[in-house]
Amino acid sequence: MTNKLSSLRQITTIVADTGDISEIKIYQPYDATTNPSLILKTAQLPEYHKLIKQSISQAIQKSMYKEKQIQLASDILAVNIGLEILKLIPGCVSTEIDARLSYDTVASINRAHHLIKLYNNAGISNKRILIKLAATWQGIRAAEQLEKEGIHCNLTLLFSFAQARACAEAGVSLISPFVGRILDWYKMNSNEKEYAPHEDPGVLSVSKIYHYYKQHGYKTIVMGASFRNIDQIIELSGCDRLTISPSLLKQLAESEGTVENKLNYIGTVKSRPKKMTESEFLWQHNHNAMAVNKLAEGICNFAIDQITLENMLSRYLELNLLS
């Protein structure tokens, strides 16, 4: 009997939402995505202490100033974990820049250049890397410039249609519209506490974006993210890509049955609208209370985890200098 994960692989590219190499070995995704929270979680596992030490050592060689060493060690660690992941997958790994740069276009571009240089120096071409940025107006502008340079981007923390439209118009390679966090918000802020899969507000958001892209011939890949249950995943089967946590990959693998293709646009391609201006983007995005709340919350939470990671690296750095 076919399991649902195997069936889903036939119609959607599966991406692992984890930095844990052991989980990637088990589920063999095509791509993998990481973020500051996943890097922090991964770095706390004993088997990754060697990568932390390597990152600290390389950072010390590059700078004599502690603050700079910590920032360098953080970037190097993210790339070192990405390098290990790339040994196991045929596709790309997404590596996220510091969330504290989400509203600074120039700083985001500079940090992306640094991450790409680290990968390139390790023999990895740009084709196998996606630089992950928050889908703020500034993040989208950074991605637009990076794409022109041949650096492919994954725009994350995407909750509004305005964000999705601006990303497509900027020519970004891939977007990660969040499903579960949208559902979380509606459960907290409405009288509805349960939703059928086809009525799930997160599912509806991704479906709308997917069909809009196909209707207007945008090449930007839609990768549904942030799932709370396998019903959400199955309802978005046929989406270009789906990034799924190991726990939900396990549930899909243990569920017998086949998965129907739910997203399959076969209509004609329409002409594209005029590109949004910054004021139009902000006006439309800020009329979506859920998107405003979840974007800000996501950036802040990633920043908190980034700071926690840096504090951990600082302690390792002190131990290294004392040893």
C-alpha cells in the first residue's frame, strides 16, 4: 500500500523544514530550509559541537574583535550546517540572514554577499543556495537586487497577498507563504476555533497566491510552509514545493493511501498588472491585521533566537580563548 508521503512526492517537490542532518537522512527531501530557530535547535545537539568549534576557529582567524567574531561565527555555523545538508540532498538549501536586518536593504545585501562567498569558497555554486530574507518591503528590494546578480532568494514570513505580489514582481526565485501561523492567528482572533481543511485560512491564502502566479505567468516558486497538521499539507498538494517538519513527514510516511492533486492551474495566462509602488504595498499589507502582526512577531522571534545563538557562541568563544 502506498503511503501519503510517497504519493505526495509524485505531484509536489518535498522540502525538509529542519537543520537536523539525521532527519534529512531519513526522509530524503529534494531541498532543505533552515532559519535562526532551527539553527539554534540544531546547534544544541551534541553531534554538532564539532561544527561549532570549527566555526569559532574560523571566526577567530578572520577578526581580532570579539563582537565581529561572534557575528562571523554565527554566519559560518549556518553555512557549515548548510554544507552538511547539501551532501545529502540533490537540490538547494535555504540559509537565512540575520532577522535584525529585515528593514535594511543595503545591510541585507551585504550579509547575503558574505553568506554566498562562504558557500562559494567551499566549492558550492549559487545554483544550490537560496538566501532567505523576511518579506518586508526592504527585504524584497534586497532580493530584487540579489536576483539580478545571480543570487537566488527565498522570501519568508509571508502572510499577505501584497507581499506575494511584490515578490513576484521583484523576480524572486521562491516564496514561503506560511500556513500554520495564519491559522494560529485566526483561532486566536475570531470566534472560529476549528476549520475544515478546504476552509483553513492559511490554505486559502497559499492557494490564492499559487493561482495568481500561474494566471499571470510568474516564474516565482510557491513553497507552502509552517504546517500544523497533515490535512493542511494534503489540501495544498500540487503546490510547487512544500517545506515540512520531520514530525509531519513522519505522519505522512505512516499514513496509508494516495494524495489527490489539489492545485493544478490549467487556465490561460493573463497580462500582468503594473508593478506595485512602495506606498501601494504598505497600504495593502497594512490593511491585513493578521499579516502585520505575524510578520512583526516572526521577525522578532527569529531575532531572539539569533541573539540566543550568539550568546551560546560567545560562551564557546570564551572557552576557546581560555583553553
